Amino acid sequence: MIIVGIVAVCIVLAVLAFFVPRLSRHPERGTQRTLGAGSRAGSKAPGILGRIFSKPFRSSSKAVSRSGSAGRRSRGRMPF
């Protein structure tokens, strides 16, 4: 269920970044802040469990960042 939510957020951010690039930064940063808090909370587990629990949040944050930047980059390449 969480994977579907992250995919949906990435799609929404990519579309938002394509149509209104300046307004897409705030939702992207908010999403990254939320995922960063989850990563920090997961990393407090002892030993290898900390890395295992925080990894999904780190990779989701990277995906959110990539989808937003890809939307803005594709908008910049449009001929109009």
C-alpha cells in the first residue's frame, strides 16, 4: 500500500512540475521532509535494523526528487 502511495506522489509531482514548475517545489520539499523524518526514525533502530528500516524512506525520497526534477527538465526542453 505504501508503494502505491509513493508512486502516486511521484506521478502527481511530475505532472505538477511539468505544468507549474515553480509551484511544484513546495510539495516536493514537504514530501521529502516527511520521508526524511521516517528515515531518521527508522535509523534509530539498533545495528543493521536501522539501515534496513530507513532504506525504504531514503529510496522513496530519491524517487520523489527525481520525478520532480524530471518534470521540470522536460518542461524546459519543450519548444514553446
